[in-house]
Amino acid sequence: MPNYSLSHVADHNLLRDLASLVGQDRATTASLLAHIAEVDTRRLYAPAAYPSMFEYCVRELHLSEGAALKRIRAARTARKFPVLLPAVADGRLHLSAVVLLSRHLTPETVDELVAAAVHKTKAEIEELLAQRFPKSDMPSRVQAIASAPHGEPGATESVEAPGDALASGPLPGAHMEPLSPGPVETRSKAVPLSPGRYALQFTIEQEAHDDLGY
């Protein structure tokens, strides 16, 4: 059994091993995406009695819903644009970067966008895409959220955030099964829509709602 206690490891060895493990994780992630894409394309989940790749990842591979959605989306994108896999393997792009870029990649833009996204954080890539592909402002609205008894599932509404690329279905022209996300908890987040413009989603109490109405 592996020993996970590292209190005896010298500082320089700990940092060296951490960097090595991150490198291994990136290479493993790229290989995982390639495998998911191939299983998805061959529809090998069907003989195992699963209706979709999403269900196979969650029920058979025991990934969380969010992890499954993210990896399937990235895998489908990487199958269409194989240049993404070595970029993930060598650390130029992280998994979130692939998901964010997926909506905007074409054979003509893939090299340019990958180069522009190298070593950028998720927030920086969102800003980059808002600059290059500006969106119109979101309509203002106030929406009541259905509540559940304290501590029970369903207390948080499932709402797709404006910049969420995880549940956007199959890539254009793809024949794979669309993703079927379950409830996903959301949090307040400012999502860039265009240069200098942001969409903000948050929850307020009744008193604040009444103040806004007044």
C-alpha cells in the first residue's frame, strides 16, 4: 500500500516530486482524453447497456458529473483537433482551456487560438475569448429559485452559467451522443461577454429583492 505521509521528505525532494507528478498527470490526462474520444466514437458504451458516454463515465468509471462532462467535451474537441492533445500533455493548455476554446475552434483558427491560450488561466482565456468573440449583453431579469428543505438535495438550482461550455452538446457535425448533464451547483461569477462588459449571476435575499424593486 502506498505511503501518503510525506512529513519525512526533504523540501527539495518534495518540490521535485510534485513537479514530476504534475507532468505525469498532464500526460495521463491527454491519454485519457484520447481514450474517451475513441470509446465515444465507437459507441462502446452501448454494449455495456449505457445510453450515452456521459452515463458510462459516471456509472461505470465513477467520475463525477462535472468531471465527465468536462472530459467528454474536451475529448470530442481533441478528436476533431488532435493538436490539442500534445498541448495538454506538455502543459501548454489545461483541461478548462480546451473546454473554453472548443466553441470557437475551426481548422483556420485552431493554431492561432491555441498559441494565444498557452499558459493562460481560465479567467484570462475567458477574457481573451470575450475580446475576440464578443457577445451581446444578457437580458436583465429576476427569477425565483425553488427551495428545498435545509440540507436536502435540490436546495441549489441548476442553472447554466453564461460562459459554461460543458453542457453545450456535441461538436458541430459530430454524430456522438449529446451530453446529458445532471444538476450542477452554481456560484456567483462574473463572466466576460465582450471588452469591458460582464454577465453577473448571484443569489439575493427577499429584502434585497424588495429594495431593488423599490
